[in-house]
Amino acid sequence: MASLYLIDILKRNGLNPERVKLVRHSLKDKEFSKCYKAGFMEEYQKIQKQNFFNNCDYLLAFISEPGTSAKFVGCYTVGNGRVAKRSLMKDAFPCPNMFNDEYYYFDLEECSSSLLSDLKYRLIIDWGKAPVVWGQWAFNDKEVLAIQENPRFSFCGYENVVLSHSELKEIVKDQTLYENWHTALSSVYAIYLIVDTTNGKQYVGSAYGTGGLLERWKCYVNTKHGGNKGIKNVICNYPDRYEYFLFSILQILPKTVTDDEVISIENLYKSKLLTKSFGMNEN
């Protein structure tokens, strides 16, 4: 018998388990996987059968983990629903077929920072022996398997990414603790900027191909120079200089663009920032 269950956490936070619904999204589901990688998880879970949220005040969302485990990713208040007409669909939503008269589109609002936010991306439960039953009521016993260490760095949007080399290394090396970072960075191509904070010199680079931006930045963590000639020369003269590099994102790009299009945009930023003349770009 487990010492701690999800129902214990809910009651401690003043939630009635009989009016809380749980969903376990599976990354093996093609439609959900598309939405999740494109940043539309919350839109995806708003589309449900008409009676799905009957007698329900809150929704707790989980993402499938190995076996029958599930990681908590958010608590939402349940509002009104209406027929899921195409006019309600947000631009670039990857599964437009979900907006049809068979489903309803519900108002789901993520709860304030005080309600279960400290457990987001940290709480892991055992969903039980029937993981295919993806929507359940919270009064069913769900054993708490783990409450992971709180990550030092929160992903707050691509435009807010500014990381030192040591911070980037921590994120890249711990896929479990920084799962949301890994998902976000691997889902996009990008034009990125590296600044040598000792002298202000800049390097503009691009990320495309399998693994997106995450795979490209992993290369800097593993090699310190990412295979770039200009940065190699800097580190050859100053072996510890990589410790002073600052990584940020200039522009994210969808994975639908071609390699040539990415390179063209990269060259435009090099021209704007003069990184060939005054920075670390050598071509």
C-alpha cells in the first residue's frame, strides 16, 4: 500500500476529488503528439465530447511516462462549452479535423500560481492498470510515484531564452527534469545568437535537421565550439572562453521550411549584426 495518493494532495489543496477530472495524454497518439510539439496541448484538451466535463470543476492534465506512469503538467478550471466550429480554431492548429459538430470546445483556464503550481512537471503518479482509459475521475486511487526536484530554470517562451553555457549544459544533460525544454527546443528550427561576454563579440548560427535547435545546442555542450571555425579559433587561444558564452534565440522557424530558407535567414542576421566583420562568423 502506498504512503501517498493523488487524492491526499487534492484534499490538502481544498479540491473535491469527486468534481476533479484527470486526463492522461499519450505522446503515442498522433494527433496529440502533433499538437503537443507545436505548443497546442491546451487547445487540444479543450475539445471534448459534450458531456465530458459534466459535474466537473477542475481538470488535471498529465503526460504519459514509461509504463503506466504519468507526469502532471497543469491544473485548469472548467468553464462553458460550445460546439467546436472551425471559426473557434486558432491559427496553425495542426489538427483542424478536430473542429467539427461532434465535439464541444470548452473554456479551460490554467489555475493561479498558488494551486498545485509547485508540482507542475514534478509530480508523477501511477495511472493504473488501464492506461487506455485516458479520462478518469480523481476519486480513483492514484499512487504518487515521485515528486521530482524542482528545476532551476523554467521555460517561459522562446523569446525569453538567455542561457549561459553552464545553464545550457544543465538543461541539455537532464532530460527528465527539463523535459519541457527538450520538447520545446527539439520542436523548432531556429536562428540563434552566441555572445562572448568578455568582449561582446557575436556569432549567428542556425539550427535545422533532425532534433532541431536542441540537437544543435547539444553540440556546443559536448564540443564547446559546435564545430564553428571562428569559435574554434577563440577556444584554441583561450581554452576556457566557452564558459563566458551566452546563448539566445533570434528567431524560431517551423520545421516545414527548407534548409536553404533557414540559411538565407541566418545570412540576413549576419548582415544585420555585422558578425563577419566584427564578430565570430567567418563565412
